[in-house]
Amino acid sequence: MSTPRRSDPALGGILATDQYQLTMAQLYWKEGWSERTAQFDYFFRSYPDYGDHQAGYCIAAGLGWLLEWMEGARFTRDDLEILAAQRTVTGEPRFDPEFITWLEKYGDFTSLEIRAIPEGRVVHPNAPIASVVGPLALAQILETHLLNRLNYPTLIATKASRAKEAARGGAVLEFGLRRGPEQGAHAGGYGALIGGADFTSNTALSTVMGLDPKGTHAHSMVQAYMALGKGELEAFRRFAELYPDECVLLVDTVDVLTSGVPNAITVFRELKEKGYRPGGIRLDSGDLAYLAIQSSVMLDEAGFPEVPIVLSSDLDELVIWQILSQIDSEAPRYGVDPQKLAARLVYGVGTRLITSEGDGALGGVYKLVALADDNGEMVPAIKVSEDVAKVPIPGVKRVFRVYDRRGLATADLVALADEDPASMPQLQLHHPHLGLQRVLAASEVSEIEELMVTVFSGGRRLDGSPDLEELRRRRDADLKRLDTGVRRLVNPHVYHVSVTRAMHEMQKGLLDEALDGADI
């Protein structure tokens, strides 16, 4: 046993995978199948369910960072020495020296091709988000890396999108670095920025994403001045002197309405006299809706009707929705316009976003769906399960999005590789596991869009390295074409993910064959 070092290269390299990926790869090599072409599909089986509210869609995230990593990933000399040193319980080498030689020669991802739904787009269960095609052993080794780099950012992007929707367009700030999973908090923040967060407090992530990091100050700053007998007002004044053009003051260290806001107003007046515009106040405890209303009244009366009010303290999409609902109800009795107040609110979302409170993992899976036979022809592979929801859609396939006469997405359709739904006189939409769902005549369809594109081939990413603004544009465009019932926070309407009739029949035939003709 050695002392673990976070800086050890192995923790960020190709060995940062599950051991069984490597042992399976060696078995394929032993059988002579290591270079046989295979296809694996990445998809998730169900939306996040947070208990008292549920997601009706997800936002794909993480693909860019995965592809960037794949471009340089390979088995290094150190990696191969680590594998060569492994022993079984009987003391025998776990990995054959000839297999290690094979890894030295072929152990990178240049021979793989990935087709995927572009990052930032809305995605749904069961339909492939990414398909990996290439040598069986290497496609198998990629599994853990792909799941690790796509599941979590997609989970957080989805949560952030819901928070942004709940905020009615108000700014959302990601504050989760201190509560996130160590280095994984960067990936979560990345997903949040794609999904709906406007900015993050994470300085490093902001830098690499081309954003200005955002933040205010902590209670400790006010406490320090109070402990030295200088008080809250002096703390605010000194902070304002140092940051006069971005002065956001945390007003709940003592008491929001009798101390914090009055002292902030005093400082704001002093800033205004010097020609500066106050940055805002932050509320981090108590009844945030009530305090936002009362703070708004006080700021308005003091001549600061446009000063932002930042809300924090265990926010998520449902809490934001509840705050705004309470403001809608209570604000008029204090002479406050709910819409104007909502427009000045900013939401700092931390722990509940970065941990995806209520559902901490996306059930994304990576399943073998096709394998080349001895003639090189790709044949579908099926997985049988007592839980029908765990039976993947087999074979080489294409994924389409079907838009209704309103121009809204009405179904994602999985078809055989040689099928073109646009040429069909009508679309028979079958549930992936349960049979016919509905039939759409051509007159009921305004557009059919193929979703998956080639994003990796020849060892290089081909997605164009989109910037953050492009990823956000994709999200916004897809949400505008998603029915509001699917987007609602609680009990969202079910969005149909379907297969064509031919795909349904092929899947059923494979299951019948696997179960020796049993009636399923």
C-alpha cells in the first residue's frame, strides 16, 4: 500500500476505468475478437425523479470534454507496467504479456467513430444519445470513461435548465464548487452553464469558459469587522471602497430589515454621490420571498428601484418556483409589482444544483447493440431482462425528431439504419417495449429531423468545438419547440420516444429467439 497522491497521472488517464473493462478486453483479444467491429449505444432509461417533482426532458452535456480527452488518451508505458504487475489471487499474471503488447500497439481511440446528438440539445430516455462504433475491445474500454464524462454533466445541465425555467428568465448563478464532488464540481459547473446558469462563482471554470466569475462576500467579512468593534456598516463601506462598481452586499449577518438593508442603502447613497451604480444586495436566510418584497420596498423608497436582489440558501427549481408564486400573491398588498420584482431577482443556486438534490445520478448506460459476424456484416445484439424497461433497442440505427403541425417536437423516433421516416406515408410509433403507441399521418407532421451526427473519427473530434453560446443556443432552440406540458416542474407530460414498426418487429424477433420462442 502506498500513500495516494491526487496528482498521480493514473487518476486522469486511461486506467481511470473499471477493472472489468480491461479483463473483458483481454477475453475478446484471447478469442480473436478484439478488432471485430462492434456498436455500443449510450442512453438513459428514465428522467431524473426528485421525489416531489420530476424532469420531463434532459439536456445533453459533457460531450466536448469527452472528445477532447479521447484525442490524447492512450495506454502509456507506465500504464502498461501497472497492468503487467497485476497478479491473480494465485500469483499468476492477470494480463498476458502479448495482450499488453497489443495494448501498446493499438491502445488508443483512433479507430473508434462516434455519432451523437450534439451537446446542449434536449434528449429523452431510451433513444441513443451517442453510438460508438469500432474494434470491440477498445469500444469496451471506453465505456466507463464515456459514462463518467456524460452522465453527471447531463444530470446537472438538466437541473440547471429547470432552475432557469423556474426563474422566468431571471439570472441564475452557479455556486456549487464548495459542495460538489471534488474535481467533478468543474464538470458539474460546466453542465450547469450549458443547461441554464448564466455565470458561476468558480474562478477557474469561468476562465476556461470565457466568462467573468461572479460572487459577493461571505458572512465572515462582516463578522470580522464586528469582532474588531467596527460593525456591519463599516464592513459594507470598506467593501464598497474597494469594489465601487460591483458592490453586492450580503445583508443578513445581523438582521435583514433593521440593519442589513438600511446599512446597504446608506452605502449605496454614498456610492451614488460618487457616480457609481450599486451592484445589489444578497439575501441568504429566512423567508426569502417576504424579505425580497420588504427589501424591494425599502430600496424603492430610497431611490434604488433597479438594484438587483440576489437570493441564495438551498435554492433549486422548485424553491424558486415557490418564491415567485409567493411573491405573486403577497407583493401587491405592499404596493409592489410582482413582475417588476421578479425582473430584479438573481438566484444563487449551489448545493441542490451541484448534487442534483433528490436524484443524485443519471441512469445512463452503455450497451452492446451490434457486432460484426464472421463475414463482417453487423448483426444486432439483444439483452434480455425480466424488467422489460432494461431491454435496449438493438442494432444499427438512426434517431429522428418528429415535429407536429404546430412545429413542436412530438416524438423521438428510432429507426433501422436503412429507414427514412420522411418517405413513409404514415408513421407508426411503437413504444420501445410495449407495442403500438399511435399513428401519425404525413399531414400531421411538419418536420422530421435526424439528430445524430458524426462527432469523432480518426482520433479527432469533428463537432466543431462549439463555444458556450452555441451550446446555449441549441438548448434554447430545443426548449422553444418542446411542449410546455413536458417542461413543467411537477408531473410533466410524457414525451414519446418510439421505434418504427420495422425496428419493433426486429426487436421482438430477437427476444423471441433469445427466449427460445417464448411468448413475451
